[in-house]
Amino acid sequence: MQDLKGKVAYITGGSKGIGYGVAEKLVAAGMRVAISGRTLKTVETAAQYLGGSDTVLALQSDVSKLTDEKAAIQQILEAWGQVDVVIANAGVGHFAPVDEMSDEQWHQMIDTNLSGVFHTLKASVQGLKKSKGYYITLASLAGTNFFASGAGYNATKFGVVGFTQAAMLDLRKYDVKVSTIMPGSVATHFNNNEPSEKDAWKIQPEDIGALVLDLLKMHPRTLPSKIEVRPTRPDKK
Ligand SMILES: NC(=O)c1ccc[n+]([C@@H]2O[C@H](COP(=O)([O-])OP(=O)(O)OC[C@H]3O[C@@H](n4cnc5c(N)ncnc54)[C@H](OP(=O)(O)O)[C@@H]3O)[C@@H](O)[C@H]2O)c1
């Protein structure tokens, strides 16, 4: 994996935010990158900015549906014949006191953030065993720090951390690396944010991209399986 040129990556939720920032770094490193999201038009627009159709593939997939994820991996294999890196990044957040959280908000977070990472793994694991590849989830510091109005989001991200660590133990015997990245605040569109100057103190999406590159280039014998990453200096209000 240390030579990334021509390797194939799949990033769920790659149309904006962290997924897009990671895609930029992987394309710049010479990889072929498939990105997905719920609306094909949005993903296609992002893909055009990232590079030509030889190096970037735009896919429609809602990670809450296993059939969508299976179809996305099938399209990648048909286009490029392999999958080396899978980044389960797609996620949503609804923040409200637990007594006010709606059933719909709860289920959207569970189905996307938690079941989604399972669907993405389930669809890609055969390909990753073949390539002796790398599966990375985007959890959050909310996967270790709980906070008021975070009951649903915390539940999903604590779940993603547990899921990823157990999957790491299951898959390392096939030489498949598995890691979870747990960021603090990142300047993205998450939770209806519009990234601007006010977000300059936050981690930037390309910083997570650089972190992913470091992981991919790490010696095969070494695996940082759980990575916490936070802004160096918290917001000065
Ligand atoms: N921003 C932060 O401070 C922060 C911190 C820690 C962890 N995270 C995690 O990082 C990940 C990426 O978030 P972000 O901050 O980059 O948010 P973002 O800017 O809102 O981007 C989210 C991406 O996920 C896609 N998406 C949402 N639901 C989806 C679904 N059901 N199926 C497929 N794609 C879906 C979105 O595309 P469409 O809407 O077009 O489908 C978009 O591409 C999430 O898992 C989030 O929990 C974020």
C-alpha cells in the first residue's frame, strides 16, 4: 500500500466536507477515487472539480441501504477491477435533548452513521480481502465524549468506534487494515453549517485527507487503529 499510484479508493459521502477533502488528497497522490452521495447530480459536480473520469468516479448510493452499497462496489469493480481503500465517511447529525428528539431523527442517524458503515464494509469486504486493503471509518470525538443534546449522535459514534475496533480484530488476519478516525470540530457543511472565516480555528477537511494519506503510507506491520484528532486551539469566543 505504500505506493499509492493507481490504487482504487471508495469514499462514501465524498461530495462535500471531509469526504471531499480526503478525495482531493488521494487524487493528488495518484489514486483512482470513487465518491458517493444520495444525489447523483451533486456527486457528479464534485467529481468534475476533483478530476477527469479516468481518475474520479461519481456514484449514487444511500449508505442506509445495503443494496445501494453493493451496487456502488459493483460499479467500481466493473470500472477499475479492484478496491484497495474504503472510507466509510457518510454521516448526519441531529442535536436535541433526548426527550425532544424525533423518531425520524433517531433512525436517520442510526441507519446512516451506524448501519451505513456496516453496509459499506459488508459490500466491500471481499474486495478488500483480495487487495489486502484498508477500511477506515469516520467516527468522531463524540464516539468517546458524550454531551447534552447528543444522545442520538453519541449513540451512533460510540457504536462506530466499537464496530470498527471489533472489525479490525476480525479482518487483520486477512492483512486487511481497519482504523477509525475520531475528529473534533471540522470546517464542513455538517449540521447545516456554511464553512467560512469563522471556522478557521477548526480542523480543515484537507487535514483529515493528509491524515488518511499518512495511514495509507504507514509500514504494513504497523496499524494505528483508533486515531483522535482535534483542533490545536479551541474556539476563542
Ligand atoms: N464536521 C465535523 O465537525 C465532524 C467531526 C467529527 C466527525 N464528523 C463525521 O465526519 C463525517 C463527514 O461529515 P462532514 O462533516 O464532512 O459533513 P458534510 O459536510 O455534511 O458531508 C456529509 C457527506 O455525507 C453525505 N451523506 C449524508 N447522508 C448520506 C447517506 N445516507 N448516504 C450517502 N451519503 C450521505 C453527504 O452527501 P449528500 O447529502 O449529497 O447525500 C455529504 O457528502 C460524518 O460521519 C460526521 O459524523 C464530522
